[in-house]
Amino acid sequence: MTDFIEVRREGRMTVFTIARPEAMNALNAPAHFEMAAKLDTFATDPDQWLAIVTGAGERAFCAGNDLKQQLAPREPVVPPTGFGGLTNRFDLDKPVIAAVNGMALGGGFELALACDIVVAAENASFALPEVKVGLAAMAGGLLRLPAHVGPKRAMEMIMTARRISAQEALDLGIVNRVVPAGEALAAALALAETILTASPLAIRASKAVMRRALEGDIREAMTAHLDWPEIVAMMGSDDAREGPRAFAEKRAPAWSGR
């Protein structure tokens, strides 16, 4: 097991820290699977009642998928439980808090959207920039963001790849609270302590009922949309290869539309 994901247990809570600061905490395939395995352990541990996910340092929570890895002969693999082992994990009844300490981009934003509560530092920012590299936000961003902010706002954010501030995310209902820079994890820990004073079974029952009512068809769509013709065409296109290549080479992409 590698150490891309640091795990710290504090009483009844588990803190997961994405520890790839040199890559703005972007996740590569080993990091995805490591986090998935560690979330599996948390999910089945009767002594752990709540999780917090954060990133190392203060610049980035998670900058998404490691695009440079997509230039390798084999494309990066994400576990069945989704980006970071969380975005497709629909059976986790324990609460998860995101402590967003900096940029949450692409899959990083989708990771935060998959959490139950989001605490953001005032220097945090959020965006789904996938279209700028010839891809789409397929780890739940296309499905969860409209549910949070409405279809019109979501469509603009996704099509323009516009980055929003922590305050705007708060105003839009994406974030629960904004705290001073450097204090996201401390604020999340304090919030977790409050949650842990309640009955864990009551918390899990409450989460289960709310999530089932709110998610509706998201569970099916997370799998089904990967086979929709528009997604298949995009993933098999020259542009899907050109985008990550241009990103890695630090140049503007030359789109062909095919």
C-alpha cells in the first residue's frame, strides 16, 4: 500500500488527507485505489462513525484527476466506488465532511459534491474545467451540480469552466460554511464533534432517507451515462487525447472536433 492518502483516527472520526501536494493533490490510479480501500475499512469499522476528507497543504483540496497520467499507454483506472473511492459509493451510511482547504477542481469538486457537508476555507475555489481539456465531468459533476445550484447555473459553470470563490459557493448552496484560510480542517473537526454527540444510528438513518429522496436516478445515471453515445464519442475522439496532451505540454489545445 502506498501513502498517497494519509489516515488519522481521532476518537470516533477518521480524517483522510490526500497527500500529493506536489501535484496539487490530483489523484492518479494508485491514489484512487488506495483511498477506496481505506474508505472500505472506514465503512466497515464499527468504532468509526464519521469521516473528514481534506488535502495536504493550503493550496489545493484536490485538483482532480492527474491528467499527465492519461498520456500513459493505459488510461488511468478509477475503482467501482468512483473518483477517490467516493463519488459512486452510494451505500455509505456514515456522514462524510469535506474540509476544502484550497482549489477543488474537476474530480476534486466532484469529490466535495459527493460529501454530505462541505466546510471551505475563504481561499478555496471550485470549478469543473474538464471541457477545457476535451473531457466532461463524469464523476458526478454533470449530475450533482444541477441538483445543488439549478440547471441554468450549472450549465453555465460547466460550459464556461468558470471558477467560483468559496463565498459564491456558499451563496449557491454548495458549501455549508466558510472559515478563514488555514482553518477548514479545524472547523470540520469542530462540526464533527457536534455531530458525534448525536446517536450514530439516528444520524445514519437521517442521511439514508435524505440521500435516497434527493439522489433519485443519480445512482443509475452514474453508470448509464458512460455508455451514452455523446460520451462514447467524446472519449474515443482525437480531442480527448489532445486536451490532456496540451495540458501536460503547457500549450493551448488544437481542437479538431473529431
